[in-house]
Amino acid sequence: MAVPHANVLKRSSKSESPADGLAERAKPARQQSAVLARRLVVALLAFGAAAIVWGQATKPAGSNPSPPATTATPSPSYSREIRPFFSKYCLECHNASKASSGLNVESYKTLVEGGNGGPAIEPGKPDESLLLLLVEKKQQPHMPPRNARLQPKPEEIAKLRAWIAAGAKDDSGAVPIALPEIRPKQSRWAAVTALGYDPKGRWLAAGVGSEVRLWTLPELKPLARLATPQVKITALAWHPSGSYLAIAASTPGQTGEVRLYFVPPSGVPAMKPDTVITAHADQVLGLAFSPDGQLLASCGYDRLVKLWKVPSGEPLATLKDHSDAVYGVAFASGGRLLASVAADRTVKIWDVSTHQRLYSLSEATDWLYTVAWHPDGRRLAAAGVDRSIRVWEATPQGGRLIHSVFAHNGAVLRLAYSADSKLLFSLGEDRVIKVWDAIRMSELRVLAEQPETALTLALRSDGRQLALGRFDGALVLLESETGKAQAQLLPEKPPVPKVSRVIPNAVVRGQTTVVTVEGENLDAVTAATLSLPGSQAELQAAPNPRQRSVRLTIPATAMAGAYSLTLQAPGGSANATMLVDCFPTLAESEPNNSARTAPLIPVNRTVTGVLDRAGEVDFYRLEVKAGEEIGVQVVAEPGATLEPVLLLTDASGRILQESFDGVLAFRSDKTATYAVALHDRQYRGNAAMRYRLHIGQVPVLSAVYPLGGQRGTEVTVHLFGVHLGGQRSVRVELKSDLAVGSRVPVGLNTPNGPALGGRSLVVGEFPEVTAPLAKLQSAPAGETELGTVPVPGVANGCLFRHEDAHLWKFTARRGQRLIIEVEARRLGSPLDSVIEILDEKRQPLPRAVLRSVARTFTTFRDHDNVTPGIRIEDWRELAINDYLYVNGELIRIQALPRNPDDDCRFFNVNGQRLAYLDTTPAYHPPGTPMYKVEIHPPGSTFPPNGYPTFTLYYRNDDGGPGYGKDSRIFFDPPADGTYYVRVADALGLTAALTGQASIATAPGESVVLPYRLIIRPPRPDFRIRFSPTQPQIERGGATPITFTVERLDGFAGRVDVQLVDLPAGLSAPATHLGPEEFTTAVALYAEPNAQLPEKPKPLKVIARARVGEQEVVREVTGGLPSLIEPGDIRTTTAQSSITVQPGSETRLTVRIERRNNFQGRVPIDVVGLPHGVRVLDIGLNGILITPNQTERTISIYCEPWVQAMEHPFVVFARREGKNTVHAAPAVLLRIVPASSEHPRVESPSR
């Protein structure tokens, strides 16, 4: 509240500017500034006096006069000794508000006047001074009373007697005041108390503590520092020509100087002022130059306004009409009138030539702090503690109030008119700046609140920039239009160290190395740390600011990799990357692009190299002794986008091992030559693709068995790898409160550091059976039956040869569908599983018969096993939803080609082609036959039609989206009974099919291919996601929001989706995804005048679907939407809805509005149509609106089998070059039965 603030200001001592008052209220109580402390002492000296009891007793008869005072010793001082005596012992009861017996000892005057019984003291006559007699206990009542907490000491009473005997003189005016200097307990930046722009916009001056700082504009480079030791800057002003700078340097209660500096064209004044004016007896609170620059006006706490001649400093006049501190002065533009504002609540208008007060403006209800003349010189504004701004029409003849507005939630500290006279800026104690229409005094805008109390404000002459000084020492420059911070000049931050490079940038573990850091401001560094646990970083002396040495000690068990070396300084910290190597380094040498030509390197070395060409593979040969274990680790250097693939080959280049996780382990049973190869997973290459390859005693945990366990159990985990220190198993507890599917790390510390590989156990929910390791390792080659799997349940197994297979028995009941799946690759195992279900006689179990009814061929190019589009030769006999069987893969048509140069598009998830009936997507070269097929039960027979039939078995290689190389089968048992699952490795099956006798493996050790076989009932479910999650929406436009559903365990039902809780002004229709659909889209539209709330809610999507007999609801939350201004294109449609019958088409007109002189072509896209509805007229380049067009009509076709529904969709335009999307509001598609009489296009125009 402003009134309490005002009262605090009024009760404070002398020489307090509004900035001082605010500053003191902003400080913590335990950190009062030296200024406040000095003022409190002044107040104590001004008001304190010892109190005595002045009773009704009369003088004793026959009392003897006191002996004359001697001059041998100086008289006690009233101000230093006697007044403190009264303050300590008497003032509590004898003060202005509580004058017992009429006596007030607050001042010398009231002390001498005495109380109800007359004078309290008789100067020169101590024995006739009743006050002394009462204190000496020679008269009744004794004072202080005997029960008083404090009693005067005899030596204190003796000083009182001596003072009265010496004449009881008041020496307060002659004794200099020694103000104690009280420092804050914690250092802080000096407050910015005064600001001013050079009138020509060349320089900025700021008063900060006891100095003035100057900067150049617009470069904002430091220009000069003008020091004023022992005094603080309270005001400053620029001469109209910019040739002089006046500075007020004040000590509260003592001095108020004005220092005048000549400012040359360079902007750098001399360090000493040209003129020093002893202007006021107290703090100077305001300065102003006259428009012609010949006069300088000053005002201060001594209630005076003074005029001085420039540049001599000769006094011209003293204006004395104010009755309280004067806080501000300002000249009218014509120079004839001067206005002053003060704590006496008045604005006084002075005639500059006659030095006479013309009149006072007294409408203010509290102290006034600031005054500003309108540039026309006929109006002025003033404001202060009552939080209002008042504007008067002021002429030499008189003043008239024309505006009074409540402005701030605190005192108004500064006012400033813009030079063009249109705006008025105000700074409030509430930490905000407001901008006003200077004519109507209506509030135009409020700039952002400052984080700390603002004390002063200045406006650049062009009105485009504000300088703001704060109590926390911050000097910020703001854009006057928006309040956006442009720069912060103060407080100056200590220099921040910068690192350009470290020499060397790599160290070897187990060694101590001195590295040299090069950069800037390194002499300011006080400490160094390395992010590697157990390491030591010792900072060395700095020879210069650009170089610093650090002594690094690396533990022998450190993991190779990149670590952060942090250099800490008071101004901040700098980081550099340090590489830790396992072994001494060798540089890559060419040629090394094959196993035969690769250089031979010794074991226990770190090789540094680079894959600088696309497709490059680097090889390194090494001689390995019999029984020797070799660990390999590759580390990409910072900045490299390397996705490493490691290979182990024999001397001829035959691949023995492949690793995608950056480590590799092998042991040789004979002395031989091998090669380690490295390439990027995508075969990329560039100069930044640098790596460090560690080969030798690197501990690598290459595999664990089993890969998981049921929660609530303890699992014995067998370890496989190299340099593991002899430990081959660990016990791992899987606590019962762990989440199903979570991972528990398997860690192992070795003499060479932690084992690499990142192995973990997965937490399961079903009962588990684990094949004994000894049985697995001793099993003969071929097929091995391992046991029975509970249903539901998990079987843990491990293949030790690629060509081996395992059989697991289980029981199933007809009509109870089961999911049989493998977890291997997803858990870090190298197994590429293949599973197959066998009957009781261990024969393959047929699943379906495919009857071919038409044929076409792939053409034009090779097609991989992922891409949803395949170019086909002829599609005249094909239709949407048809199944095609090609090379063992059963796929389904989602959309037919639109022209001969278009692909046939098949159902897919996130761009990955879907294969049906658990077949596996495969590679298809040109000319591969594709058969349109009908799906029939096993055992079905058909008359010949010239096309083949195919029998599908319960067999799967890759399980589809989300499974990677792991397998999955949906099993519908044909009868109750016992069945088997065969688990094999795809590589082994390929070898068997091609007649290869054996598969290449790592030397001296069988492969380790652990897996988990899970048999469980399906749990149909779904997950929903959307993108973008933080959309930017143009006002008056829309952006497409894409919904994607992840269907789990065969769920194929409808999913209803809606964006909910949208703020006012945003809207999006509800939509749905039909059975077997995976994506759709809606338009999120923003009204032209939409505004988001101050704290908008994140976007939230709710999806509902019926799974079995239950409704399942899923929610997903995104980020915050944002609104942007319209771009180069605004898209609309002529119809807000369209109607179509199955088997027919309808039309929609799309319109664009071109903006910002954009004249290019505009591609149009349509998304969110339900399956079976498509746009017809799409050319080779899609749908285009050419540069000379603003609209396009498109045809939309509905397949005959599409069911009746209402479904929104999105039409949007693309801005080529900027790649921005501009959507129209959602269009509603109505599909009506063929018998309906609805017209094909029936919609109100937008």
C-alpha cells in the first residue's frame, strides 16, 4: 500500500530521496545500509535527550549556592555526554508524547523550559538545580525511581553536576557529527540511482554508488568512469548541447555538491570536474539545465531550489518557498518557467528571470517526487506517493488541472515525455513502467514487471529506448514499444573463461598427465574438475590469461570415453571435452579398407581414426595368441554422428562376429591373425566421423543367461564375455514391487574397470522355466527338446550354435487364442529368432490356404522389406483391400496407383509395411510375381484355375512393428492338445536351406544366443499419440493434428478421438479411426481474434474404444499450443461440409488468399479421409494451384463398400521454400446410403 510507504518515508531522517526510501525498504532488515544507519544516528542526536522526573517539590530552604566552576578541566559536552544521559535514564517518561510533570527532555530548549514547577536546571548553580538534586537522591522523589531497570553511575552524575556548574551550555551546533559506517553483512552491487541520455543520443550516463559510468551509443561500449569517493551520486543532468554533464554528489545530512564536467566530442570527460559547486547543506535530489544551457537548477533536502550560472558555477538565486524536501526541478521548453516538486505536496512555478514564485499547484495529497514539462511548454505533469499522475495547464498567469489519473500500485518515481510529445512514460514503485497517451492521459500499455525495485528511468531522445536503473545494481535497456530487454549494462559480470582447445585432448587411464588449456580469461579460473569419478584435477599457475595447465590423474579402472573438464571462475565456468583412452594411442594408417591390406597393430592399443568417406569400412589386423581374450570398444569423438557397427573377421575377411552396441568380445583357441572392422550403420562418412578404437584388455560382458525372471524371485545369472576377472555368475534379486517390463542392470566390476555391454534382466509376470546351462552347452548339434512351458508362462533358453534349434512343449485348448513371442534382440541378444508351431507329432501346423485368382509383377526397381509402396506392372484386376501374396509375404492393398508412375500402397504402420497371418516382409526384386489371393481354412481344395495355391503354416521370422527381429505368432489351436514351439536362429535356417555345412563363429567359442519364449493369452489394447504436440496455429487459420493409434495384440476396433479442454478461440472436431486404420487427422482452428490465457493448459487428447465388453479410455497430454500471426497463405474451402454416396464422387473447392506479395505455386494436400475415400484428380506433382490462380476444385471419390458415416478431414496448403503448412478449418464429410436422396454436394458456403 502506498500510504504506509509514505508514512515510512515521512518518519525517516533527513536527506532521503525517493530512490533512497525505496532502496531501504527493499533491503533485508539484517542488511541495512550504511546510509540508513547514519540517518538513524542523526535522528537519535536530533530527538534524544535524557528524561527526568519533575515533581511538585519546591527548593529546600537555606540551600547553599554551588561553588563556582573551575576551569582546570573542560566542561562536559551536552551533545556527547549529557544528552545521552537523559536519553538513557529519563526519556522514557519525559518526552513529547508522555511528559510526566510537564517535563520534556527531548531537546535542550524543552529541558531549559522545565516542567510544571518551573525550570529544571539553573545554569551555573548545580545545588539550585532541582533536576540534579533529584538524580543525586537529595530531594524526593528520587529519579530515576529506585525500581527503574537502569540507574546512573556516580561518575555519570558527576558529569551532570559539572555541566550545570559550567553554565549548562548547548554545544550541539559546534560538535561535528561522527556518523558510524555500518557495512552490510553480505556484499551487493551498488544501486543505480541516476540516469541520463545525451540529448543527441550519443552517450548514456548512469550514477552507480559513488561513480558515474558512461557508454557509447548504439555500440554500448564502456567510455569512462567518473569517481566521487566518499559520496554517492544522487542526480545527474546533460547540458542541452551535450557539452556538459552535471552530477550531484551528496552525503546525507552533510554536503550536497554539484560537479560540472566538460564533455568533448570524444565523450570522455576529464577525471576531475571543471567546476565544483557547494550547492546545498544536505543531499541534492534533482538537477536540470535550462533550454538555452545558461542556467543549472538544483534542489535538495534542505528545502531550497538554487540557480547557478553555467559553466562558472556562479550562484544566481536561491528560491526558498518550499516547506519540505524538494525532489525535482524542470524547466519549461521556453526557459521562462521553472517547476519544482516537494514533500510539501506542492508544485511551485517560478519566474526564471525575476526568481519569484508565481503560484503553487496543491492538488496532490502526498509527497511529490517527479515533475516533467510537456514539450509544448504549456503543460506539466507531476506525481509521487499518492500514486496518481496529475497534468496541469501552466502559464505565467496561472495553472489549471486538466487530468488526474490513478497510475500505479505504488509511488510514482519518474515521469518522462517523448520528444514527439505523444507519449508519457511513468515508473512506479510497483516495478512496472506504463506508457500513456500524453493528450488524453489514457493508458496505452504496461511493460513487463521488473524483478527488483526500479529507482530511476531515462528516455532516449528518439523515444525508442528506455534505460532503467534498479536497486539490485542492474542497468537494463528496454525497447520502449514492447518492454523487451535489449541489453543489460550493469552489473558487469566477472570475466567468464573460454576454452578454445586442450593439448593433448586425450589421456590414458592409470596415468598422470599435464594438459594445457588455451582460451581466454583463464587467469580467473580458481578450480578445475573432471567429470570422471575418482579422477583428480590439479590447477597449475597461470602464465597468462590465454593459457592454463591442469594436472590430471586418471584411475586405472576408468571407462574409456569423453568426459567434461570444467574450469570454474567467479564469473562462470567453461567446459572442455577430455577423452580418456584405455591404452597408448596409434593413428590410423592407410590402406586399411580390407582385412588383407589392414595394418598390423599390437594388442592393448587405442587406434584413432576417421570414416571420412561414405561407404568406408576401416580394418585393423592383430595377432592373437592361443587362449588370449580380446575386448574391443569403439568411442565416437564429440561431434561425430557415428552409429558404429563392429565386425570381427578372419584373415581372409570372413565375418565371425557383428556387434551394433559398440563393444565386441572374443577368445582365440589358437594363435592366428584376425581383423577388427568398423563402419557406420548407415555407411555415412565425413571429416567429423572420428572414432577411438580400444583393442585389448577391455572387460566386455557380451551376454547373460537368462535374460530375465519373474518378479519376486532371485535369479542366478550366467555371464559371458572377456576379461571378467574369473567371475562367471551373479545373483540378482527381482523385487516384487518392480514394474513388469522394467529392467534391472547386471553390473560387474573387474580389475580393468566396469564390464562394458550394458546388460540387464527384464522383469516378467508369469511363471518361468529355465533350461539348465550345462544341458544347453552339452546338447548335441541339431534339435533339442528342453521341457514344458506353463501357459501362461516363460521359457528361458540359449542357443550355442547357429544351426541348432530348441523344442518347447505346451498345451492349448481350441477357441482360446494364444500369443507366442520371443524376446531376444529387444533385450540385447544377437539372436534373429524364427519360431514355428508343431503338432503333437512335431509336424508343421497349417494355418491357411491361399488361392490365387490373379497375378501381376513387381517392376521398375528393387523393393525392400519396409517400404509401403511397391511399383506393380498391372492393377486392372486389383482393388483396395485385396490381399497379395509375394515371395512368402502376405500384404493388403490400402490404395491403388493413381497413375503409371505411382506405387501401389499397402497397409503399413509408421511407414513399415504390414504382413498378414504372421508372414514376414521380404525383399522383392523386379519381376517378382505377386498373386491376388483368397484366404481359406487349412485343407481347402479348389478346381484348377491356372494359378498356384499356397499353404501357410504357423511360422514367423520377424514379428512386425515394434518387434524388430523378434518373432511373434497369433495361435488359434485347431483342437485341444499338446503342441511344440521350435525356436531357431534365422542365420542357421538360411545355412541349412543353402546347404552350408556350418556357420562362421568367433574363434574358440560357440555363439551365445539367449532368448525368452513367452506364451500368453492376448490382451487387446491400444495406445494413442498425436503430433505436433506443441502446435503453432495462425490466427484465423488452422494446423493439421495427426492422431496415430498403436494397436496391441490384434486389437482392430474403432477408436474415437478428441482434443479436449481447448481454450476459448481454439476448436477442433471429434474424429475416429475405423477398424484397422492407424492414422487420421483433424484441423485445429484459431479464431482471428483468439488470445491464449496467461497460463494455458497443455493439449490433451482422449481416445475411447470398446475392447471386448469394456470401454477403454486413454489420455495423452502434449505441450502448450501457441498462436502466431498469419503467414503468406490463408486457406479456406467453399463448403464447410460435403456429402457423397458410396460408389460416387463429389466436389470441393479450395481457395487461397495470397499475402505478403507471395505469388508462387501452392501445393494442396488432403489428409484425414477415412479408408476407401480418396482424391481423384492428383497429377504427377500432386494438387497444385498455379501462380496465377487462387482456387482449385477437386473431386473426392467414395468406394462402394464404405459404410455411412460422418468424418472430418483436413485441407491444407504448403508454402514452398518456407515449408510451412496453412490449413483450412475442418471440412465434414457425410457419407450417406446409396438410397438417400441427398445431393452429392450440399453445403452452405463459408
